[in-house]
Amino acid sequence: MTRLDETTQSSHRWPQLLPDGSHFLYLGISHDRSKSENDALYWASLDGRENRMLMRSGANAIYGSGHLLYLSDTNLVTQRFDPARGELRGEPVTVASDVEYDRSTWRATFTVSDTGILVYHPGGGSAGTTLRWVDPTGKQTGVVGEPDLYRDVRISPDGKRLAVTRGDPSDIWIYDLIRGVSTRFTFNQGANEFLPTWSPDGRRVAFTSDRSGRGAIYLNESGGGAEEELLQQSDEPQRITDWSANGRFILYELGEPSKKRVELWALPMSGDRKPFLVIPGSSTDVSGRFSPDGAWVAYNSDEAGPFQVYVTRFAPPSPASRRSPASVGKWQVSSRGGVLPMWRGDGRELFFLGLDNQLMAVTVQGRGDGVEFGAVRPLFAANFPPVGVPYDVSRDGKKFIIYAGQEATAAPLTLVLHWYAELAR
């Protein structure tokens, strides 16, 4: 139906077939916020002969009752629309104010029927998430900070601080969990800083930034104030995933997800700092994590179908051993899909997020040159957003920090009958 131009956009989503049966609407967006000026609504034909931009937009639109409804700032507006010609007519009119908008999926929370019924969720703009502590059953035991747009939570090695991505464009904040205060860690206006990763001693934080237009990895003192150090960059996007417990290596993803060509690389933190390949292949995401002893790497891959979680031996190159990544073996952990694996502090348990939004756990036992896993068991489900790293686990595996959609305080839906009647007056 549509073909991505990867230089400007990374996703086409929220299609709606129009009444003539020959045309449809869709939203084209880029996950790279430095390219957000290319986000737009399109009108296209099923035969591929027509594909035209209707307007710049970062949210979905819906056709109904001769009108196109779409988001402008936080307002839901409508404009007369010819679905067969793809033409907007007249001036836009505001239908509702303060409509909820989920920045993580580029979707405003509203729908409309052909019979003139409009339903929307008032939310004062952006849908937020809440940072919560939960136990292994999912029972809430505490809250961190105020509701906001959170991503990528990471507990410090001593368990006393929390690094988290926050806002849009995103910055990294550090919460002092003992004193209950937060401090902004990055300050690059207009850029997205994300995926904070602690050094083993907690004195430094590495992170990914798109300030150069491509993802690059930077490093700074966790207390702030020092000059940032550029660790790694290339012509392809890079995203940090982990730092080994011995401090010797950083893991990072390299490649463009839209091309399904993401690999896992390791960067030595001493010597010539020459990166080496850890996981080759063709996946859209790998999310690698070191085991606490540094002997293993857990990761996810969709190279063979749905995302599954795997474990492979970590084998840095040396003069005595020149084994390729493919020769060190891999073991599949999940059977029904999974992403975002994380280790317990003693390395004897592995956690991951199932494709049904359930947090899963499995015991791990090293056996010579291999590894054995127990039965996968579900822990709890939550309303995890589909972006970022929405959970982290304490070293003892007894508590989790998660960010999930706000449910308890959600406002009721608003239903409007014959919403277009006012427009005719």
C-alpha cells in the first residue's frame, strides 16, 4: 500500500479506509525527533497511484459524516472533507478542547461513527505514566515522583538512585530515592536524551542522544557539572543497552530498526576502545544485557519471527581466541515471545516482558559451557506503554520499578450525539 522513505519517516500507521472503498488515510511519522517536521497525514489510493500529503501532523485523523477530525495542539478540530478527491474545504472548527494524546504512539484518544456519535477522552493533552514500585505479584508498594511521560527506568547499582528518561523532547532525570528529590541530568534543548545506563560504581551515567541527528553515546558524571564525553558514534544510529559489572565493556545496538538490521556491539572502556560485534543478524531490536558475572548476554530478536529472548556466551576477542559470534552458541529462553531481558543480581534468575504485557521470570543455571533454564512463569501484568524500557528490577529480585499508564485517576469518556449538528447552524 505505502512505501517508507527512510530518510524522512520510520512508520506509517493509523490507516482508515474511506467510504468510496478506493482511498484511505494514514499518518506518517519518524521516531527520530530531529525529523519530526516530516510527520504528516496522508490521503492515498489502494492501487498505489495516488499518495498525497493533507497536512503536517503528529497524530491520527478520522473521517466521519463528511468531515475530517484531527488534533491541533490539544484541541480536536474538524473540517469538511471530500474523501473521493482528498480535498479539505472550508475552515477548521474546534469540536472539543484538551483531548488526550499519547505521544508514545502518536494517537489522540477519540473515535467517531458514521451515525454522528463522537467519543473522546479528556486528558489535558498528553497521556502520562506513573513511576511505581511493585512486588513480584504486581502489588504496588510505592510511587516515585509525579505523573509524566516516562521511559527507560534504571536503578543505580547501590539501589539508592533512579535514572529515568522524561518528557518530550526527552531528557534524563535522576531521582534520589532516599531523600525523595529529583535532579535534571541532561539539558540539550530540542534533542532527545534517553537510555541512561549506570557505571558499576554509580559515579557515571552513559546515555544515548539524537542531538547530531543520529543516535550517539555520551558519558557524564552522575552528579552532573562535568563536561560530557562522546563515547561512540557512527553513520548509523546507536543505542546503549548495558555496562558490564566489571566496568570493562559497554553494550550498544547499531543499525536502523526500520531496515531490520540491528546488531549488538561491545565497546571496551580501556585500551584502544575498538568495538567488536557480539550479536550479528537481522533484527529490529536486541536490547542486550550482561549477566552479573559478565559471562553471558541476554537479548531479544525477531530475526526468526516474533520476538524471543535468547542467551549467548560473551566472548571478547583476544590473541588466543578469535571465535566469531556465531561460534559461541545461543539458547532460547522464551517460547511464546518476549523482549527486554534483565538479570537478577546473583545471575540465577532472568526476567523479561512477554508479548502480552506480562512480566515473566525463569531460573538460570550454568552447566559447563552451556546454560539451563527452568520453566517460564508469569509474575504480573501491567499497562506498559509500547516504547522504551518500562521496568527494572532490584538486585535481590524482590521489587520492580515500572512505568505504566495512569488508570486509577482516569477521567470518564465523553460521548457527543450528533456532534456535527452544531456545524450546520
